[in-house]
Amino acid sequence: MRRAWAWVAHLRGGGTTPWAAWSSTDGSSASGQGRFLPGAQQLELLRRLNLAGSPDPRLVDRVVSASAPGRGRPDLELVGLDAVRRFGPPAVDPADLSEDELLRVATGLIAEDLVAAGTAAPPVHRLRRLRTRYELAGDPWLAGALTARLVADGRPPGGGGRAVHVLGADLATMLAHTWTAAAFAAGGPSWPDFLSRAHARRRVPRRVDLVGVVERYRARPHTGRVGVVLDLDALPRLVGVRGLDPVPDVSAPAAELARQTGAALSLLVLPDRQAELLGTLLRPRLATVAAALPVVPPEHRDWVEDAAARLRERLLRAGYPVVGDLDRLLPRWSESSDDRAVLELAMELLLRPVTGKEVP
């Protein structure tokens, strides 16, 4: 046990020696540490934070005393301290822990940072302007971000007779946007599970079934012209503004980090507040990471290509107004993807936590 407390002191001081290579039992460094050892997950996360940067003393204390929220194994003991346990999970070498085990601790801490930073003053919106009546629908990542920008500029959506612009892109991008938007809101399955479920149903998600979206809005009362917009360069004219900056994507690892952080955040706040904190505080930070959308793997590409072709034909037959070339719905495959570790991004956020100043 003295060896373990000496290792804890080593890590608290910025050390990076793995547990398996640690042999010191220095009594002076091992004294006064408390009654219970921190879990192996917390200690390994602290060691990796020390490798990645210089965590401040407050962060060190938070990591060591953190719990691992959500589903998973409880705090694990260090291997080699006692005889083999007859009950409970076996002791482990911290270096052998999976990334998911460490992420459970890291995302719990990031969630706490978001809640603390969320007490900052809300953004100030401009006064309501004379405006073109509009509503944006379709691709949830694009529609949500562009609507938020227009609202901040004093141009909220709605009103009788409003024009509804159903935003679209190639189907592979819309699938990635649908999953990413959910990751920054209520959460949901992982990207592979999301694709597998959509493939099994043999239909695209409701919000990017552009024909269905148009039909639902056309059936609503007090709605004006409803059309599909595939050329976003034309959107400013349609909503009555001079220009709209492009909506940045976030990388696949960044979206996965948001999804897992949302699971931890759901234990602290209500769903609406969860989506607000993820969208206004975490999203701007992760949007600075080099973006590469989640890639549709080869086993799903035939289905996505067929679904895109069917969507194109349905729009063509329906004769709904379309701004842009319908061929833009067809996917163009790329093998480029951000293979950066989700844990690496999580540690960057812990070393440079959100402050509330990220709110646009």
C-alpha cells in the first residue's frame, strides 16, 4: 500500500511513470494521503494528463477525487497490492485500461466544467428587424446553426405566410450532420450503430427525407412557399440578408466526445439545458479542431447511394421548387477521416477548460 500511495504522490507532482514500472515506497511522499486509494481509471487519466501538459493543482485534485459516471465498471483497484480478490471486478494495471474507461472519468469532469461555465451571461441578441418571413428545415446541423445566426441578428423565424427552405446536401453529409446534431443535443447511438440502424430500416432519417419534410410543411396552415435549397450560396437572398458565413463542421472524434459528454451531462441538468450547454459552450471549442465528417464505411455505401438516387428521383417527380442541382444529393466518397483519439481531445479540454466566453 505504501508503494501505491507513493505512486499517487508521484502523479500529483506531475510524474508520468507507469504503475508497472513504479517501485518506490518513499514514506515521506506516501504519508497523509487519505484513507482510500483513488481508482485506477482516475490515476491513469492523471498520468496521461501529465504526459499531455501541466494540469494545475485544482484539476489534479478533481481527477483524483472524481467518480466515473454512467454505465461501466466501478473504480478499479491497482493490481499487485493484495491477494487475488474473490468478489468484485479484478484489480488492473492502469496502463491496460481501455480508452472508454478513462473517458468515463474525463467526460464527467468536462460536464462539470460546462455546468460551471454555463452561469456566464447569455449572449445579447440584436433588436428585432424588419425581415423576410422564413423558416429553415431539413439538414439539422445546417438549419439549426443558420437559424441561430439569424436569430442573433434580430431575424427570428416564423410568421404567417412564411417561406420554408428545406436545406440539403449529399446524403452522406446529411447522415453525418444528423448524427452530429444529435450528439450535441439529446445524444443517441454511436456513429456505427446509427448507420447500422438506418441501413436495417432501409430509409433515411426523417429530418433528411427532404420529400417528406416538404410534404409535412405544405400540409401545415399559414405556410407560404416550401422548397428545397441545395445551393447554400443562394440562401442569404432567400432569407433577406446580405450574406451568411459557412457552417463549420466538427470532426468525427469531436462529435463522439460531445455525445459521451452529453451522457455525463444528463446526470447533472435537464435535457434542454444539456443541449444548450453542448451547443453554446462545447461546440465552439470543438469546431476549432480540424474537421473531417464521419465517413460512411464501405459496407453501407451501396445502400446510401441507392437511397440518394431514390431521393433525387422522388424530388424530380414531385416537381417541388429546388434551388441548386439535384445531383448534389448524390454522395461523393472520401477516405479522409480524423483518426484522432477522442481521449486526446478530452484531455485538451480538461487542460484548457471552457469558460463561458466561447458563446458566440
